[in-house]
Amino acid sequence: MPRAGAPRTGTAARPGTTGRRPAPRTTSAPRTRTPGAVRAWGRRLAVLAGTTLALTTVLAALAQPPTEAGQVPGSSDALGQAQATAATLADATSRYRSALAAATAFDTQAQQARDAGAAARAAVATDRAAVGAYAAAAYRRSAQERWPLAQLSLTTPGTTTDVLHATGLAERLSDEQAAQVARAGTAAVHAATYTDTARAAETAAADARRTAAGVLLEVRELVAALDPAVSARWAGLGTSPAATAQQGRNAAALADWQGYLGQLATGGITPPPAADLTDPTDLPSGLAPLRDASGAPVAGVASTFVAGRTLTVLPAETVAAVSAAFSQLGKPYLADQSGPDGYGCGGLTSTAWTAAGVGLGSGLAEQWAAGTPVPVGQLQVGDLVFSTDARDGLDDVGLYLGGTSVLSASADRWQVAVRDVTDLSTAVRVTVPVATPTDPPVTGTGAATCGATSAPGTAAQPVPPAWGGLANGQIPRDQLCPVGKGQRLRCDAAAAYTAMSAAYAATFGSPLCITDSYRSLDAQVDAHHRKPAITAVPGTSNHGWGLAVDLCGGVNVFGTTQTAWMQANAAHYGWVHPDWAQADGRNPEPWHWEYGHLIS
């Protein structure tokens, strides 16, 4: 967390700023809040906070000046505002994504119409060319060829058959010419219609994007007015449990973050918008550049003095994004999801930053391109830190918290949690505009696994399959993640399976075929009763830990190309074909695969 005395906080503030709140900012283009936007947010907050939170109270809270030094809003007041803020921003995130989805759909319609219009214009050109060729040929024909009936003669009745045949050919050519003319006219009408349709869809897409941009603007205005004490309560709204050790780690990081926000509140500091901090040489009054260990200024943040100590000042958007992410602690890891019930790694960072008014997609490459690369020595809380893989490229992402800690929805934690990252060299800051997106430092051909490829155990040192203090076959459904209709696995295994299935589909055109995954104790009893020779004793199957799958679609037969693909690629995703299940094993099962090297 940014705190006094941390190595990153660098030099002191400008002379004369010690111990006082930043003065009102003066810029060449001062930021103004439109009354309509404030009223709109006020209405949403009032409804979502409940009938006990009157509209006038919410508007007053949004319009109040920064908290005076030493004054923190009452806990119940801050909690109510935090709950209303969280609900309002969740609604805004949904509206933003709906607008983007509509824009994408209209883009697709426009492209389809453009393609159809191009095909229609090509048909027009073909038919017009045919008609032109016919006209040119007709011009070159003799009068007898153009009007065969003129050659009929009572004196030479023997030629009648030939004349009638030639007349029929001429009429057929005329009919074909007329049909081509008609087709050309119809195609021209269709081409014009498709052009109009494409233009209408393009306009609708632009309108949807303007709507999305408007939502982000409203969000930025809201978070710019949030008191740090409210943000602190917002960050603590998460109620999802974690394992004991992880719970302690999460709680310590949350306490650090809330402590930082408390320092801001005590110092009477309301974090300024990111736009006011992009240029270290032009900062709001009362703030000084933050400098790294070499003395270089750090873009996107600032520093000030509070009670005689240097304090990092993060942008309002960063405070909101980190608080939003903390509020999701303990939510389950769900591959490729962006909430609210669970998250993939990119889904969490996308949702957190969108709730701060910075629209990010959930794709890791897209998130990388949205920010300015940050060297390790200038990392600040809220920066996006990526993990990489030689095969997959960008493979995981989280919000930097300081030290070596990140907050992420990584598969290896099975839920939103605080974890350590040893390599911090791949990071971007999304609050600092990027003139030209940089290419990712590594690229790969595989799908991102959100850190799921480090499967448990090794061939030399297999590990026990038990986890989470749970019992085999008695794992609650919400502790497992879906991998197909009716199929669930432990969440890190599910992430790895999902990535492996995507790679499989790239080769074979369809995802992996799965018949079994997690198996409850009752299901194990039933299976053992029906197939005692090939099933484990109930309560001992690795299916009961959500760490095994049975596959079909060719993988269930030795010697197929599908089985060969699994043998060549599954290990990269952490999936293992145990010795006992191989062709020369004690119980050959080509269909059975396990996540990691597990003790049988």
C-alpha cells in the first residue's frame, strides 16, 4: 500500500505544502460536473441505498467538500454510502457492457450488410456486362440474323423450318437479355438497400459507443467525489470466505489498503482525477511529483505531506478500482467470467477498472494495450501486473498492491485473493494515456490459463489429492467450477481444462468431449456397484476431489489422433494420464486424465 516511509514515495512535496490538504485545483480546462449527471447518479444511489437514504442526502454526500483533517464520516454513514456506491457502480458496469455488446452487434450487422451489398453490386456488374455483350453482338449481326422471320417465303417453303429455328433462338436470346436486365435492376435495388442498412447499423453502433462513453464519464464523476472513508468501507464489503491461511493474507492486505485511505481522510485529501496527474510538471496545487529511487518523476501519481510524512496520492480512479477489487475478495475463480458471481483473471481487472470509469475488456492482450508500460522501480498500487508463459504469452493478471503482492482472480488460488508474484517486470498503468499501444513482451499460441498450468506434484513427487479441508465426494457445488453441461472441477483444474479444450478445438474444430468430472460420494457408490472392476473404492476416487475427467470423442480409444494430441499437449496444461491408466498399465483407460501428479 502507498504509505509514509515506503521506498517509492520519494522526495518531499513542494515548499509550503507541508501538513495541509491540496488546495483547489486550477487547470486550463477545469473539470465541471453537469447538473444532469449529478441528478442521475443521485437518483440511482437513492434507490439502491433503500428508502432510508433520501435523495437529498445522497446529493449532499456527492457535493460535499473533502473531509477536513482528522474528521472521518461516521461508520454507519460511510457504510451506507459505500453500499449505495457499490450497487450503483455495478449497475453502471452492466449498462456499459450492454452498450458495448450492442455496438459489437451493430458492427456485425453493418459488416454483413456491406458484404451483401458488395455481392449485389458484383451481380449487377455481371448482368450488365452480359447485357452489353449481347447488345454489341446484336449490333454486329446482319438484318437476317436479327429478324429471321423476314426470310419466310412462299416460294421457298423448304426454308421455313430453319427460319423458325433461328427465330426461336433469337427470341430466347431476347428473353435471356430481358431477364439479365431485370436481375441487374433487382440487384441494384438490393445493393442500395444493403448500403442503407449498413449505414443505419454504423450509426447505431456509434450511438451505442457514445452511450458507453457517457456511462464511463458519469462513473468518473462519481468516483472523483468519493470520500476516502467511503472507499475504505466499500473495499471491506466482501463477505465470501477463504481458507484460514488465505483469509489472514487477504485481511492483512485489506487492512493496509484501508489504512492508506484513512491517512488520506485524516489529511483531508480527496484523490484527484487521473487526468490531473498525468504530467508530473503540471500537478494540482499542494501536490508534488513522486520520484523513484533514481530521482525520475513518476507519471500518474503524486505526493504530499501529511503530519510531517510523505504520502503517495493515487488518482481517484485507482482508489476506486482497487477498492472495487478488494470488495470481491473470496469470490470463486470462474474461467472467462467477469462477475458478479465469480471471475477469471482478466474479468476481475476489467470489472474493477470499469467500476472506476476506465473501460477495459477482459482480454489480457487488450488490457496490456490499454496502458503505459511501467518499469519495476516505478510500480504503484493499481498497476496491472501480468504473468507470462512461453507458450501462452500473457497468462495471468492482477492489481498491484505493493511489495510483491497482487490482488487477482488466479486459478491457482481458486478464488479472488491476494498472492505473491516474483516477476514484476511485465506491468502497465492504465491511468496514463498511451499514444501508441505497445506490443506484449511475449506472445503465444495457447489460451491464457490465469496461472493454472502449474499443476500439483511431479512424477517423482506426487501429492495427496485432498484440498480445502473438504471430504472426498462431499465438496460443495460452489467450491467447484463448471467445464461443461453438468460437469465441474476444482477451479484451477477447470481453468487448465478450459484452456486445453480451447487448444484442442483449434486443432479438431470442436472442444474436448467429456463424460465425467467431479463425482459425489453417492455417484461413486453407484459407479462402483455397477463397475467394481474399473472404479475406485467409494471415497478414494480422484473424481471425488474434482481433479479427474473421463473423456470421449476419440480420446476414449488408444491409437487415435485425438489420444495422440492429448499425449503430446495435455501436460502443458497440467493434465496427466496416470501410469495405471496407460495402455500397458494395470487398468488401461485412455479416457481417464487427472490434474497433476496425484497419489492414487
